[in-house]
Amino acid sequence: MKELNAPLYNTLVNTAGEHPISFHVPGHKNGEIFCSESRKFFENILPIDLTELPGLDDLHAPTSVIAEAQQLAASWFGASQTYFLVGGTTVGNLAMALATCDNGDKVIVQRNCHKSVLNGLELSQASPIFLAPEYDGDVNRYTSPDLDIVRQAIDSHKDAKAIVLTYPDYFGRTYDIQSIIKYAHQFHIPVLVDEAHGVHFSVDDFFPPSSLELGADVVVQSAHKTAPAMTMGSYMHVNSKLIAPKTIEHYLQLLQSSSPSYPLMASLDLARYYLEQLDGNNIANLKESISRLRAILNNSDHWEVQTIKEQVDDPLKITLETTGGYTGHEIANQFETFGIYPELATNSQVLFIHGLASFHKWSEITAAIEKINQQLKIKPNHATIDDSNTIFKDSISRLVYTFPQMRKMKTKLVSLQQSEGQVVAESIIPYPPGVPLLYKGERITMDHINMIQSLLNKHTTFQNQHIHEGVYVFV
């Protein structure tokens, strides 16, 4: 078998090929013990589901094949150090918060960030200073903070220990993060970036630039979102004079499993190899495929495909904007009845992720759209007013209570309609995308209540299972 430039993967395959006798974990014994009814789905992967045997290295103190695989990733992505994450970008976001912030430290953070960023700030007991994102009428959603607001926050809080930003947003839109990085660095403030959806940005200038290339100090990328890595596989890149890699490594050891998945780590090794093999022909074919898919998806009276800006929007992300009075959830459900599953739906939008490979099932999706158009013509619509652009009113805001204060306070469950003016004791999180509408410690406004109720009426999934009964507030 041809060896790839993927040292961890090669070593696992070679070890499995020696058919070793296992007197060690894991309990499936190289696949010899397994549920017979499901063996066919697992039998090819179980022989490389190994543990820290001689020659297989240790994720938490790598000196051989894992160290080599991580260094290959660092070289390709342009980092001084890259770490393999087996707990997703979530564990990277937690680690970078803990590595830079301590009890009471100020942290400037983009308000529409993923819940894991906010969880990291809570664990570090930091004092977040929230930057409200701007509502972009071109795409009808919140995107990123205004540069002047960021500068204003930095000028008012020069003692901040870090700035935490999201780039790109879930729908693939980027912004001038380089100007923010340069301004923050004037005050020796490190910039930490949740770049979960940008692992492919380093492939070609067909995509927007990675924040790592633009000078960010720590960047976390979900390899499994657009690169061919297994779910929960992510990279953490460090390229900073302001943050010591040893500090990052300390918290990664605290947060990550002491028994990391070798197949998952091998998929990170292979994902980097796959990305670096993409050439001009691959990109040309990808462009053609994206263009064709966008044209086919745009063949409806019930939605439009949003246009994208070159070097600003990720071309892999294709967003449908509803036009016929239907919600994004209703349109997504129609696609799902034909076995076509979008990434997510909101009140007025449906997001498709093309991926890095050329699409081929043109006839299936064309036929499905024709049938969906027919179904929607006879299906009653549910036109509603979308008031989502009223949620973030204050450009810069802070929590009502500190994390240490909240830990000592009692809570109670109140009905949603009776919660106005109270301080929420839990984060209210519609999922996906996992961006809290309210974060624990914020004051509830009638705009929040109306938005939550509107989403509930549209059967949006919340990670708060009791949300129909009410919300927890501090007393």
C-alpha cells in the first residue's frame, strides 16, 4: 500500500498490519470483539482504534508521529504550533479562554459567538465586554461588530486580556478582521478567533483569507466541517508573541481526554494531506459545481439564492432567502422529505454547505426542487414579521452580575411572559447554530421575549428543554 505524507495514519496502518496480540485497551481487541449485527460498519476502522502503544506517541506529550503530524499541519496552515483537538472546536475555545483570562479579567468578545466561547469565559471567571454585531441588511442577519465599535471598546478597556472574535460567521461571511488585529496588537491585546467554518480558507484565494494569515494569535478550526475529518476533529493554531504555547498545552491536557481517539487524530492528519493536495484543476471543478448548484437551487418562486461577495463570503456556503411567505424551517422540511438535508434553517433562510468535492447528483436535486415547488404552491404559507434585528440594541454591554456572584445566587423558573426586566440564570440557545439569544447574567427585554416566542411558534429547537414552561432567572 502506498504511504501518504501522513505519518500518524501510516504508523497506525502499519501497526494494524502486524496483527498484534492485544492485552491492552480498547476492549474490542483490534475488532475481534464486537456486536455482530453492526460489525460491517466498523470492521475496517477498529484495527487502527489503538492506544498509546510504543511507536504511536502520546497526544499530551508528543515526540514522534503525532508531533510530526502536528508540525506538518502547522507548516501547511502557517502557524508556529498546531494542536490536534479531539473534542471539537469547543475544547479549543475553552482552552484559549482559560489560557488568557483569569478571575475578573476583562475580555472583549463578539456577542454573537458560539456558546463554547461564552462557556470558556465562565470557566475562567472573566468579565466579558460584549460587542454587538451589526445587522447587515444585504443578508438579513447579524454578522460582525463594526470596526469603530471595536476600537471604542479597546480604547475604553486597554487592560483587556484578550479579544475573542468569530470569523467567518456560520453562513460564511467574513469582515475586516485584520484591522481589528492590528489595532488590538498596538495595546498588546491578543486576538483569539473561533474560525470553526474556515479550515479550507488556506487552500486557495478562491476563498477569503484565514485569520491566521491575517495575524490572529490563536485560531481554532473545525476540520470536520468542510475538510474530510471525522466529527469532533479540529485544529488549534498558535502564532503569537503574546501567548505562550506551554500555557495552551496545559489547558488542553486538562480539557481533553487522556484516551484520545486514534482514528480521529489520523483523520486530522489525512485532512491536512487532502487539503494540500488540492490543485488548480480541483478548484476549477469546484467552481463549476458550485455555480451549477446555485443555478439549480435558484429555480423557485419561493426562495432566492443570496448573492455572494468575492473574498468576503465563503463560496461553499449557499443561502436561500425565503420570498413566498414560508419560513426557512418549512422549506428545509420540504427538502428533507426528498432526502436532501440542509445544514440549518432560520425563520427566513436555509443554509446549504457545498463542500470541497464536486457535486454529481444533479438529476436528483433538480427533480426534488420541481416537486417542492409544486407542493409549496398548494401549501398554505405562514408569512410573519421577522423582528430579529431588534435583539442587540447596545453596541457595548456587560453582564449584570459577575460569574462569582452568579454562582452564589438562587434561581427560579418563571414564565417567559413574566420574565421582562429580570436577569436570566441560563443561556437561551436555539440550535443550530448555537449562538445564545440571551447569555446567563443578561437582563431580559420584551424584544428577547418576543423573539423567543416567535421562534417557539415556528418550532425552533432550543437546548433549554423547559423553554415552553419558562426560563430560569436569578432571585
